[in-house]
Amino acid sequence: MRILAILLCLSLGYPVPHQVDAQKQIDPTDGFTSLPLTRSKFEVQRPYDVPVDQRYSFIDGVRKLWVFDTDKPHTPTSQTKPRTEIRIRGYDYSSGVWQFEGQGYVPGGTSGVCIMQVFGAVGQATTFVLRVYNGTLYYYGSQVLVKNIYDKWFKLNVIHDVEASNVKIYIDDQLRFSAPDHGTGASHYFKFGVYTQDDSSHCVESRWKDVKVLKKI
């Protein structure tokens, strides 16, 4: 998969994604300003035929999102797989340097799922996707970021520099991966939760707290 990803990037003229040394801890938010996140900015997308509280809860600061592989999509006309995701409203962007931060948790047994994405790209839907397969965090489905992620909180920071066409992924304040985005000129926004992928478990779930959107001013 790694070789295929490199060949694809070369054929499209993109820089090649690369794994980085994950030993040094830094503060990824240094130089960024945290933006206000009111309740109205968290739009829950869930199967269209069930109430929100059957796929989402927000208790003691923790957002819990789950969905079943037999669920309907989020709209009657959508052809996508089942999801319960939060789409952050009010901070769509097409320029600048933006950052998503949050504490994530994936319970054991959840597999074949996207838990966070930077939506918007040229020629495809997303600029960045964080997936979980059998307890391992992946960049899309090709690059291992962290193994043995089940049943513990981890800190995620995703920095998208639009002008540099680059995305950096930090886990627990360590830079784990740096990759090109997928074309400039698109409008982007952040999403997190659960979105079933191929070979998903029957029920997928993720939990989130301390979610922030930041921008380099």
C-alpha cells in the first residue's frame, strides 16, 4: 500500500507523504488562535430515520457517536455508507492555516471506520481521513500512524496549511505524519465521529472531548 501511495502521488505531481520521527513532543497549537465553538456550530449528521439521541450523546463534556453498518445514510437521497458525524459549521475555509484539536477514544471492537476528516479536495471528497482498522490508526487506509489505540484517550491535532498544500498529523503532541493535501481551490471543513468504511464492524463508535478549531492569524 505504501508503494502504491507513492506512485499515485508521483503520477499526480504531488509531494510524497512521509512518515516522520515521533520522538519529540511539541505544542502543535503554538502560534494559533483558538476560535469560539458554540453549540450551534456542532451539526450532528446521523441516519435520517432515527432521532439524534439514538446515535449521539453529550454527557459531562464527552461526545459519544455510534452507528450500525445496517443503518440508513444521513439523508434519503445519499448513496454513502452509514455515519454519525459532527460537521463543524461556521469555519469553512479555502485559504490560510487551520487546525483541528480533540481528545479521541475508540472502544475495542470498532473497526473499518473513519473517525475524523478534513472535507473538501480537488478530484476527490477529502483532504485528510483518519481511519481505524483492528485497533490501529491509519492515514486513509495506507499509512499506519499509531497501533494499539483501543480503549484509551489520545490527543489529535491536524494542521492544514492550504497555501503549502500540506497536512500534518500529531498524536499526543508528536508529529506522526506529513502529507500533501489534494489540490487547492476547494472549500474545506472539519468532521469527526464515525463513518463506516469497507469491512466495518457491525457497530462502530468514537468519543470526543475538548474539541477545538484554531487558526494561524
